[in-house]
Amino acid sequence: MKELGCAAIAFILMAGAVFGASGRKAAFDIMDTDSDGKLALEEFQAFFKPYFKVKDKNGDGLLDRTEFRNAGAFTFADTSKDGKVDLVEDRVLRTPHFGNLDKNRDGYLALAEYAVPSPLQPMPDTRWTYKEVDGKRLQLSVFLPDGYESGTRFPTIVIFHGGIWNAGDVSWHFPDCDYWSRRGMIAVSVDYRLRDRDGVNVPLECVKDAKSAIRFLRKNAKKLKVDPNKVVAAGGSAGGHLAMATATLTNEKINDESFDLSISAVPNAIVLWNPWFKCEESLSPPKHIVKALPPVITFAGGKDKGIPVGEMKAFHEQLKQAANTSRLYVGKNGKHGFCNGRSGENPFFYWSLDLTDAFLVQQGILTGRSIVEIPKGVARLKSDEYDLID
């Protein structure tokens, strides 16, 4: 499955309507208010109206950038260019998806049209709760590989979103998860506690959650069909900090009591996209580099104002000097978050996927060849557009 617009993903996720065929049928039945077995455009749009109200924090009937959250989608939706998105504009943003689903172009969606996953929409197969803290369930959004039901153990990638430990969403890495599941992995995007939303001390509690997610998968490896010796931690920005922290922050105080600490939280390989290590020294991975760490592949942006390339080169050299495997790629025109796949037209996304795939094959996590397909109209990065620092 491919990507749907970010705003539509967020609203559909909130509705809980896309997790498996049964979930899609339930959502269809809810939307089909006249019970005629078809969805009119008005029914499709009206389903999302309550979530507009949820986002409209100040109750003024408009969404500003902060309430809307996604800047790119906001600019697209704000057709009047008045700096606000009203309900009509918000509905219009989702109208193209209705058209994509309406295969016979009769102006309605039959259940068969709605229930079949759209090729533009990567969505998880299920959710697993990895722990509960203060009454809040923390979950993994799970993409399962083909043959999961009949298989035994699968390599697994655990992805942490960015957002300075205070924002971000699991859906940001659904395009990545979709690829890795098609590559034969169990792929999960991790919901972890955030500063304002959950009122916690960050990044300390975030690191605890990251470790818990990996320990949950290993503890339940047989039941969930996870290969405990082929677990990959990945993350962008603050999520990159968490991925690296699982391997480097070994102080027992940087754990919680959810799992037996004898279960290792150290992954077997690490993938970092512009990792954000700017926090107190006790929680900053570069301050805790030792020998025998998992192999690391890092992607840095040559135009990332927040994370100078020099910092990433120094990190890479630290790993190498401690006799660890480290590979650093620098996308010369890359800005912060440059490898994210949410747009579907980002050449850095496909470039980093392909290189990561080859890296995981070299480390014995995967076998075979990359299946990355670059969409028509998206340019493949040329060799002079990036540097490899090995």
C-alpha cells in the first residue's frame, strides 16, 4: 500500500476505521447513514466532521497551523489563503481520496470499493499494546509480512518517530513500515510518551518506553513470531536518539519495571535519520559510546540547520574509534527530516530505503535484494548528490 495525504491519514486513524477488513466494514456501516449500501460523498465527508471539532481547540470554527498540525497539508487545504482552514476547506482536502476509491465513477462508494485497501494508503494490520503506564496503553502499530500466519520467526524493525520528544505521530513512518513488511519483516511504529501530552520528563521516560518496546517484542517473541536475534531499531530526529539510546544507555535507572531487565533492549542493528542528540549528557548516546555496539547506519542532511554535518561525522568517528561498524551517508541538499516518506515524492526516502536494505543484508538481518521502486516522475539520486563516509 502507498501513501494517503497526511491529514486524511490522521483523521482516519482517529476513527479507527482502517485496521483490517473488519474495521473497514465497521467504518463503512457507520458512514452509511441511510443504510443503502453505498456511501455518498456527503456521507464520506460528514464522518470526519467530529474530528474537525476535536482539533478546533479554541472553538472558533477554524483551524490554525498549530491545531491543524501538518504544515504541508495546511497550505494545500487553505484555499482562501487567509491562514485558517474552515470546515469546508477541510472536507475538500479529503475529497480526492473519495474519487480514488470510486472506481466505477458512479459518485458512490460500494463496500467493495471502500473495503479494499487503497494503493495510496499504507495502514497497519493490527496494534499490539506493549505496556500500560498510569492507565494509558502504549501501542505498536504493526505491519505484518506476507506469510506471517504460516511462518515461524521474522526479522523485526522498530521505528521511533521524531518531534523533540513532544510531538510527532506513529503515522509518520507508515510508508517505511509498509516497505519493510513487504520485504519480509514485522515492522512496527512506536507510540511513546511525550512531554506535554503525557506530562512526563523527557527524554528520560521516552527512553524507558523505547527499551520497553524492544523488551516486549523479545519477551513475546515466540507468540508474535519475532526473531529476537534480528531486531532493528530505527528513528528520525528525536526518534533517532531513542533508537541509539536503546543500545548505549545501560544505566539501570534508565528503565522501568514493566519487564525483566535481563531481557535485552539492545537491538541487532540501528538505522538513524538525522538523529537529535541534544539533551543532558547522561541521556545523550554520543557520550556513552563503547565497544561491541550494534552496527549503525546514519543519514545526515547537508543543509540540516539543526544538526550540522560535522556533528554527525564526529559521532561516526566515535563509533569507528571504538571498533564499531558505522556507515554515514550525507545527502548534500538534505534538510532536517529529509528521509521521511510522507510525501511519496521524496527522492531521499527511496534512496535511504535502498541503502538501508543493502546494509541490513550485509549485517545478516535480511536476505535477497532490495524491492524499492521509485515512482514515475521521482528522480533517482545521482552519485554526486551524496557522500558516503565509511
